[in-house]
Amino acid sequence: MRACINNQQIRHHNKCVILELLYRQKRANKSTLARLAQISIPAVSNILQELESEKRVVNIDDESQTRGHSSGTWLIAPEGDWTLCLNVTPPVLSVRLLMLV
């Protein structure tokens, strides 16, 4: 039997993936997030827009950009309600950043 997931569950999963990538990378642009998450740049744009409206991430203008059009660098908002979850199972330590809604 295969488990079925709907679009809302996929979107929630992708939001968590983007947040985890931002936590690990500290700063990233849309194309980097799309490549690492293996989802499209428009999907990343929509997720970042949603996270920004929830005040979970912030966009910083990238002034060092020398060519092309940059939409800036994204990072996790320094203020907010966050929970850091650790799962310690020898020999693995996994970390997940959760947003409280």
C-alpha cells in the first residue's frame, strides 16, 4: 500500500526543507535553495514569500552583485518563535528547526 500525500502536505514539507537549508547555509539566494532542495525557483519564490509574510525569513539586498539581477540573499529571521529539536541516536545526531504556528 502506498501512502498518499496531498499538495498541502508537500508544500509544508518544502517549507520545512527551505527553513532547514537556510539554517544550515546561514544565507542563500533563491537559485541555491532551489538547487539544494531540488525544487523549481518559482516554487522557492512562493515559499519564501509565504515565509516572509509569516516573518520567518528576511531578504537582504545583495549589494556586491556585479552582474545579472539579484533578488537578494535570504536568511532566517533573527527574531521569532523557534524550536530547535535534537534527535540523538548513536552514532547520529539530527537537528531540525521547527516553526511554531
